[in-house]
Amino acid sequence: MSHIVILSANRQAGLLTQADAARALDFCAGRNPNWLAAAQAVEFTVQAAPDRAALQAALAHKSVDVFITKARGRRKAVLVADMDSTIVTTETLDEIAAFAGIKDQIAEITRRSMNGELDFPTALRERVSMLKGLDLSALEKTWKETQFCPGARELVATMKSFGATTALVSGGFTYFTSRVAAELGFDEQRANTLLDDGTSLTGEVGEPILDKDAKLNALTELAARRGVKLTATMAVGDGANDLPMLQAAGLGMAYYAKPVVAAQVANRIEHTDLTSLLFAQGYPSSSFKGGAS
């Protein structure tokens, strides 16, 4: 079966030139080049998947992401996205902790958890317990400061416009996923629940914890609901709790991922934004919906 190689460049760091494309075609013995976005993204067909690292080394361009997909079934019917550091730019729990004066302490636990060094449910309970008594106003303040990652709006709007089911599935909290889903148009959202007494956080999180297994279960459930195989799904995330769904999806994409994830997921966004998930599916920029994120 033939494969598709997609090159996606960070335009701010340098345009993707015809010479870059020609060099990649020659290296891969590729054919049928098709520009998805002028000076930014090009795709071509190869008979055998090339060595991604060798191809990147052959390109003089230093800010190009290389994706390799099967030629058949490129456009996915289901998208499952992580939220923190994937759809939004921050780890929202760390930002809440800033209002308690313990951001650095909690952020270190988050970092280790996201790199698979700590058990996720245990680490989540520990971090939330440290926020006991924090006024609920900290949540609204955190939300007001939360920003979307570049390309998030276009990713969701474009896939929905072509009939895909989109879901935000996070190890974070429903306080934020509900707002992000409403703002970006995700069809549904799932996350953990921060418990409170009406005025402040109790230091507890609702059980059961939405962990890596729950993320994988969400992917398989949504595929079954749509009546499609896992090969027709896409998942994107950055942390260790995303790994099972990234590895199970038809197209799993690591987004500026933690080292443990980057080491195990072949298709990775390391230079560009979330619109690269659209290029990887063969969507030209002329079909993008949603405007700027």
C-alpha cells in the first residue's frame, strides 16, 4: 500500500520552498506532489514509508514537521483531543495553583506525571488536595487568562464541517472543558470534577478519575457510536496519559509532547500548529473553517 508524506512548515521560521519539496521528493522517490498551502504545506505519494529522521535531516529547512500516513482513509470520522497544553496553551491546574501561591510546587508534580514518572490518578489527587480551601474565584480568574493553541479553532471547525465527531477528553476539569468545548464547538467533552462546598475547593476530585484508560475508552466508544473502525479516528495530545489513545488511533499525533510520548509516537508536531492535523489528513488550507484561533 502506498503512503503519503506531508511536509508542514512554520511559516514564521521560514517558507517551504519548491526546492525543499524537490529535495524531499528526490530523497523519497516520491511522486504526484500536491501543495496544500502555498509555501507552507505539500504532500506527495511514496511506495514505501521513508525514514522520517533521515528525511528531516535531508531537508535544509529546520522548522518542518514531517508526517507519514497511509494513502487510504486519510480523513478521519472521529477526533479526540486532550485539552491542557494541547487545545489550550497552559496546564490549567498549575494556573489555578498560582492563586494559592504554590504553582511551582504543583507544576513539578504535573511535569513528572505527564512524563509518566508518577501514577496519574495518585498525582492528580495529591495536587488537588493541596488546593483545599482555595476560593472558587480562582477558577474564573484562571479561565479568563486561558488561551487557545494556534489552529485549535480551525481544527475543530473544519473537521466538523466535513462531518467528523469531535470530542475534548481531558485529565483536567469539567469547569474548563465545558467552556472550551462551548467556545470551539466540540461535540462533547469529558473530564474530571473538582469538588467544592459552594465557596471554596474541598481538596477532593470526583471519582472515578478520568485517566489514560478512560481516554482510550472514549476513543473506542466514539468510534463504535459512529460505526467506524479505530483506523478512522484521530487523537492528539502531549502527556503520558494520552499515550494509549494516541497509539490506538488511526492517526495519533503528539503535540509538543513530553519526552516519553515523543519517543513512542511517530507523527509529531514539533514546529507548527494544530492546522497540521488538517494537512496530515489532506485538507488544503482553502477548505479551513473557523478563522484564527
